[in-house]
Amino acid sequence: MNFSLLFIVIAFSQPIYYIKNVYIIKIDNTIGPYTVSQISRAVSEAESSSGAVLLLLDTPGGLADSTLEAMHIIGSSPAPVIGFVYPDYGYAWSGGTYLLLSTQIAAMAPHTVIGSCQPIEGSTPVNYSKVLNAFATYLATAMASYGRNASYAYLCVEQNLNLNAEEALRYHVINYVATDVQQLLSEINGSYVELRGSKTLLIVQSPSLIYVQPTFGEALQAWLMNPIVQGVLSLLALLIIIIAVATAHPLAASIGVALFIFSALPYISTGWVWVLLFAMGVVLLFMGLLTGGATHGILEGGGVVLIGLGFLSLFPTFQLQGQPIVIQEYWPLVAGASAAVAVLAGLVALILWKAIAVHIRRPVSEPLLTLRGLEGTAIEDIRPGGAGYIVVLGEYWRATAKTYIKRGCRVRVVDPGPPLVVEPIDCA
């Protein structure tokens, strides 16, 4: 930018926004709550460091709620947000088009395509005028606020009109066509955008390109949103729940319910992922303890794993391309982590105490389960090596003995057998 242009800008008191950092987000999967979380984090970073957010779009679309929430964040962003359909021969259909056209600057690589904005429910296109008008008008309003051709919003939603990069530029649907990120930033330098309600000049000063990596929780949600993973988890959950109903086994029931909840994880707000994982882990731990070892430690192990995953989901990524993130709300994060560690430590201590207690003393329920040590009465003579019947806890049991036992003698069970092995303790 030359000095004469700078003088004119200052003379007319035009706001200037210097872009020193560009925070890049790759949106190359289904749009979901994790996408909203990434965009929100990037906008916060850009606002605090005189930066811009660059969305690299190569997506078939995604959840309507997440798309609308992301559009709201983009529209209210104090830092410029740039949408770029990239790489070459990529596409941004459906929700991807909504995100692109809601950014302050929209661009496409030469051989890319946008369009097909009609919302769908399951696999069926929505044809209710109430819904279509709402989506089309919302998208048209966003486009018009940045001086772009808002009529395309109605054609895209109502007729699923697709445009390639050349057509989108010709009809003023986008601002630029660029082959790569560097060319796009060069084109943007010296341009004007609507920012904070006023026309603002953008100055790009050899910015640092910082790729925003997903947190563990965001990456987990994105992986679970994969259609193949979703299908496998849902099918497994259904089969295991059927087995649990047929066998009434606590292990099968617990695993089935856990898998079912796990498959729903991508649809909740990313900020609640760690809470749900932690809660599921605690529930599995206690269920394993309450079943008295019937699940052979599988539930307890699964609970510990889920608690660990929840703990990892609590924290943001520690670096953005080698540059450390400054955590603004430090103490709440430390307090939450400390509480989580304390609860986890308490649960681990409880499990260890239970395990040690099993080894140092016999369970109280052992006599009731095995009859060892219980006393009864012989109801017939029992000869050495022979067999007869005794009564223990009001029930008849077949028993044998090494010595002669007369009918009516009190006996004690020394071996649960079968048959029971008894010894006389009182023969009147």
C-alpha cells in the first residue's frame, strides 16, 4: 500500500485492521458441534492478537443447528473471518455453502463447487415453505450485509443451484478466486470489509499462518460423527442390548447402554463432552463394584478409561503450530481439573481398598453361597463312604461323611461338594 493511499484513508478517518496472524481451520468433514467449538476458539485468538480467521472448506455439509450457530459466531466476530473453498477440485455443499457465504470475505479455488443448500431431515429433503423461507432469508441477510448477491441464497435453498468458482465470482456470490492461501491473502490486502458495523480497510502484514488443531474432545466427536463409525457403534449397541434383555446379565446391559450413549456423543455441545465421559466412567465404576465382581473387572476398567478420556477432553490443545496458547480463564480450569483428579483418585483408592479387602478376609456371603461352615441336622443315618440327606437352612441336601452319623445328629458342612461332606458335632 503506498503512502498517498494511506494519507487518504487517514484523512477520511477510515478504520484500519492490521492482520498480523491468520488462524486457519480445516473443515474437511461433517459440520458438527466440534466445528463450532474450533471456530469459536479461533475467533477468540484472532480478536486478542490482531488476527483473522481462515476457514478452509472441503465439506459435504453437516448438522443444521451447528451450521446456524457457526454462522452466528462468524457474523458477530470482531475479527475478519475468511471463507475459502480449498483445495482445488474441492467442494462446500449444503452447510459448507452457508458457512462460506456468511463470512466477511468469500473465496474459492478455481475448480471448486458450492450449492445444494436445501435442508434435509435424515435422508429426505425438507419441502416445508416455513423451513425453506427461514433458511433462505437468513442466508440472504448474511450475504446482503457484505454486499454480495443475496438472490443466490433463495436459488440455492429452493432449487439447490450449484455454482463453480467462475460462475460464483461472475454473479457476485463470492469476492475472490485464488489458487492458494498466499494468493488469497495478497488479494485481500487493501480491501474493505464490514467489521464491527463499519467499513474497514484490511492491511495484511506478512502474517503468521497458524493452524488451529482440534482438541481431544473435538477430534473424538469428529471421529464418532463418521458414518461408518456411527453405524458400527449403533449396531453393536442394539445387538448387545438385545443380548442383555435375553440374558439379564449386568455386563451386557452396561456395555450396550454405554455404546448407545457414546454414539450420541457427536451431537452434544463440545464443552459438555468431558462431563458426559466423566459421568459415564463414574457410573460404570460403581456398577462394577455393586455387581460384586460378576463383570470380572470389565466395567471398572471401562469406567477408568472413560474417566481418562473425559480428563483429556477437559483441556484445550496446548500448541498452535508450535506457538503456545495463553489460557485466559486459568483458575477455573485448574479448579475443574483438580476436582476431576481428586474424584478419580478417590475412586481408584476405593477400588484398591475393595481388592485388598477381598484377599485379606473371606466374603461375608461365602457361607450362604457355598454352605461351608454351616450347621444342619441329619434326617437319616449316614455310613462312612455312603450318602444320606441332611437339612441346612430349611432345605434338603444330599451329603456324605467319613464317619458314621446317626439320624438326628447335628452336623457341620466341611466341603460344599457336591455332594456335601459333613462331620458330626453333636449326637445326643
